[in-house]
Amino acid sequence: MSVTCVCPGPTSTGFAKAANMSDVNFFTLTKPVTARQLAAYAYRMMMRGRTLAYHGYLTKAGAVAERLLPRAFTRRVAARMNGGDPRRHHRA
């Protein structure tokens, strides 16, 4: 038995539209895959016994950059990639 954690990149699910994401964002910088394409990728990685599988080069690059770059910088990049204004601070 094995477990595979799949880290998807942009996937056409209707999320971007529901989240009102417009202008430049993660979904417009690359071509989103379909849910079917992502499921096929996840299945292939599971069958290969992969523990962790990043779908797409930007997803993998983002994961590596998040570990190497200062957190303040990666927050600004993540805000921009998600269509937000990185100068605006949100408090939870």
C-alpha cells in the first residue's frame, strides 16, 4: 500500500471564476489542465509509487522557491499569483 500526495497547479474547476480572479494570476499565466488530465497524472504517479507529485513546472518551482526565498517575498508573489494586491494586508 502507498499514499501519493498530489500538488496540482491550475486546474479548470470553476474556482477562478467563483473566486472572482481576474487580470494576471496563476490561472492566466499557464494553461489550466482539466480535472480528468489531473486525475490521470495522479493515477500515473500513484502507480509509480511516488510519495509527492507536483503537477506542472510552475507548481514545482513555487514549492522549491517557497523553501529557499524569504517568506515576505514569497507572500508577495503568492498574492500576485492569486490575483491579489500584495501591498494590501489582510488580517484574520
